[in-house]
Amino acid sequence: MSTHSTYDLLRHLADSWGLLAMMLVFVVLIAWPFRKGGRGRSDEAATMIFKDENDG
């Protein structure tokens, strides 16, 4: 197998499977905050910086 054909093979894999993998990661990251049970954690994280102000 020559260097040129190895490059072509790797480029083809990156063009097809790499794009698919990036799209899958994108969809998972977009959907993650909307999963069941995520609302409470998101609200807690959003108000965490005000915890000390509400205590006293």
C-alpha cells in the first residue's frame, strides 16, 4: 500500500465517519440538558452562586 492510497483511505474515513461522529456528538450535547431529571440539576447549578446570599 503506497502513501498516497493510505492518505486517500484516511481522508475518505474522515469525510464520512468523522462527519457522522461529529454529528452524533453534536446531537448528544444539544439533547443533554433536556433529558429527564436534568431540570433540577440545571436549576441548582444556575442558583449555586447565590447560595451564601440566601443563607443570611
